[in-house]
Amino acid sequence: MIADYLIRLRVSIVFGALFLCISCVSQAPTSWVLRDLQSLDANIMNTVQWLKIEKSNFKFLNKSIKNKLNLFRKTNFLVFRKIELEINSIEKNIKNIEVGLTKQKKLARQIKKRPKLKIFNTYDNTNTKRLPFLGKKNATGLKNSKSKTVLKILESLEKNSSSIIVNQTSYKSSINSLINLFKKEKYDLVFIREEVEEYNYTIKELTILRKQQNNLLEKLTFKLNDALLVSKKSSYTLNLLDISQNIENYNSKMDKFEYFVNNLVDIGGKECRGLVYLKKISHKKEYQKKYELGLAHYKISLSEIPKLISSI
């Protein structure tokens, strides 16, 4: 009885996992979204930029973990081997993406040289907004096409873009695996660009709140101008001037913090001698401490300005 129950449980788990995998795969992009030549160029440029950033990250990554990797080779070969496998995978992914990108660039040049082929007019993409699935020769919009050259180009575009996406996904998976491997050993593997992106997202939300205070600041300016016209030395005017000065100081501090965050990639990279670095989990770099302190002061400034204006 128990054995039967366990068998049924295993089957349920397997089918459940399979369903989840199918769902994830169905939602993930399998190839580039290509509507026209401009969208092809845009995807190529995006991949060029992606490669530039990630090749730079990979260079700093190798440099930052070199000493620790040599230590693991002597003290914990299992961890060393796992890290080495992920590094090799990352290197392979980058090379595969470079190969796929080179092929896409070549195809783009070919398409531009032969506009009469009308590559992106051979199928109806009104609804799908992407290349059709080319596994079947009778795919919608292609069944009436008689040009083998066009079919070959479309198939190549899809194949190359799919390869690029698969390798980008694998690359990200290996990066996450490395982060988790080092975390188990009580180390943080920090990618400054990604870290600063999170910081920027937080700041953008706060700057929206800051802009919403513009109406309050305009009201203060009007009141101050009116008060100065009546008397420059009255207690009311002096109070308004004092409040205005305090708000100006808050705004100045917030401006400096926004400038600091906008330049944080360079600041952090200079401090850590690279845009990827390894540190003890409990340790914080100076730029991280400065960010946290500045963020706290920024939030205080945002909350204090309305209080000052409402006190008038």
C-alpha cells in the first residue's frame, strides 16, 4: 500500500516538474523578434553591447577569483572543480554568441545588398510580430514562397538568434551558479554594473517622489516673493527665508547623492580595481557604505521638505 502510494507520488512529482518546465520554455523567447531590417539591426546592436559588457565582466571575474581559485585547488578541490566548470561554460557561451552574432551580421549585409528578395515580406507577421516556426515547410506565410534563398536566410536568422539566446541564458545561469558557490563559502561575488542597476532603480522611484514636491516648492516661492515685497525684515519673511534655505540645503544634498549614484560604476570600479570583485559576506566596501548612508539621508530630506512647507 505504502509502496503504491510512493510510486504514485513520484509520478505526480515528475509530471508536475515536466509541466513547469514546459510552461517556462513556452514563455521564454526562443528567437529574436524580427519585423523588418531595422529590428534585425537593433537586435544585432543590442547583442554587440551585451557582448561588450559581459566580456568586460568576464575579464574582471577571472582576475578577481584567481587567488581564491588557486586556494580552492589546494584546500577544496570539489569546489575548485565546480567553479572551473562554470568558468569554462561562460567562456564557451561567449564564443558561441560571437559566432552567432558574426553570422547575423553577415546575413544583415546580404539582405541589404539584395533588397529585391524582400526577406521580411514573405510571410504575414501582423499577428505574431516575429519569425514563424521554420521546422515545417508549410509554415504560415511561407507555404506560398518559392524562393529557396529566402527560406534559407529566414531559417539561418532563426537558428542563429535562437543559439544566441540559448547561450545568453546559459551564461546567466553559470554566473548565478558561481555567485551561489562562493556564497556557500561565505563570499560575495559582486558585479558592480548589476549592483548599480539596482541602486538606480531605487533612486528613480525616489526622484519621482521628489518631482512631485515641485508644486509645494512653487507655492513657497510665491509666498516668499510676496513677503519680500511687503517687508524684508518681518518675522514672517525671515521665517520663510530660513525655511527656503533649509530646503535648498536638502536639495543640494539630494543633487550630490544623485550625482554620486550616476557615477557609481566608475567610483566602485576604481575602489575595487575592477568591475567584478570578491569579498567576505560580512564586509562592505566604502562605496556601498556611502550609498546606504546617502540613501537614508535622501529619504529623510524627502520627508522633511513637506513638513517645513506645511509649517508656514
